[in-house]
Amino acid sequence: MRLYIANCTHQRQTVFYRTEVNGSGVYDERRARAGIRQVTIMPRQQVSLPDFEHIKQGQNIMDQLARVGGVGVEEVSNRLPRKRLAYVMSLDKPVPKDKLLACFNHNRSLALAAGRKQREAAAIAANEAVDRMVREATQDSVRNVTVEFEENPRHLIGDEDTPVKKRIAEGFDIVKDGEDPGERKRTRAARRRVDEARGADA
């Protein structure tokens, strides 16, 4: 019997485990105190540990890895927990590709959601800072402040399906009471066209 462990993250993982159960399926304190074993798994790949004499040996290792984000293949469904998963594990059979990809995409969705939340928090903080500075400088009330910034997303290691082709960008503008935001946008657009024309002539 073998234990298959699949890496469903974007990074190379080193799995650490102990063989705490002997060939009779009984907990062995001497084995538990023995050195830690390790195996390295590349993103979206899987490895199999050496043959076990008893099913409880594989189950024991699964219990160890469950504490650090491992899930059994039978737990992979349409309703995965709202947390990052590290490994998908299967006894005696390789982890199916669709189960591995489901957990991989689950982790990617969580990362994207976390990134959006961070950008929203940054926008709120910048909004408040700009509002305060404008009030102090002009004593005018600001009706609308939008934050603009760019970030270069890091390429996801092992994620061949998501090449980096464009940057993430979001808008920034300040509109004071009494101003026409539409006129402000039209003026900016006209200036961009003039700048582009000058650049083409150069």
C-alpha cells in the first residue's frame, strides 16, 4: 500500500513526516522519536511514499499532514473550506487530476480575493489621506476621491495557465463641490490625445 501526496499550491513544497506506526498497525514510540523524513513536491505534481505494511501507517501520516493543510481526496468537493490547502492525499491510488486542479484553483481564488481586499484597504486609506490634505490646503469640501495605482502582479510559480500579460490598474481623481466631473474627464482625455500625437511626431 502506498500514500500519494499532491502539491496543490503555486510553490515547491517540502513535506515533513514521521513513521509513528509499525508494520502491525500499532503506535511505536521508538519510531515516533526517530528522525523526521522529508520529500519535495513540485507545484501541481504528486509523489508516492514507499510501500506500507499496514494501512494505519499511511493514515497516521495523513493525520500529521492534515494539521498543516492536507486534505484527503474524498474531502475534495464543490464546497471546499475557506482556507488555503497545501496537499491532497490518497491511499493506494494516485490523486485524480481534476481533484488536484480543483484545490489548486481554490487556492488561486483565495489569493485573488485577498489581493482585492488589500487594494480596497489601500484605497480607503489613500482616500482619507487625500481628503484630509485637500481640506487642509483649500478648506473646500471634497465630494469624490478615487485612488489610482498600478501593481505588477508576481508570476504565480508553476501556474502556466496564467501568464503575466498586463498590469492591474485602478482609477484616481479628486472632484470638489461645484465642479463637473464629466468636464474634468473630457479635459484629461483631450490632453492624452495631444500627448500621444506629440509622441507619434517625435
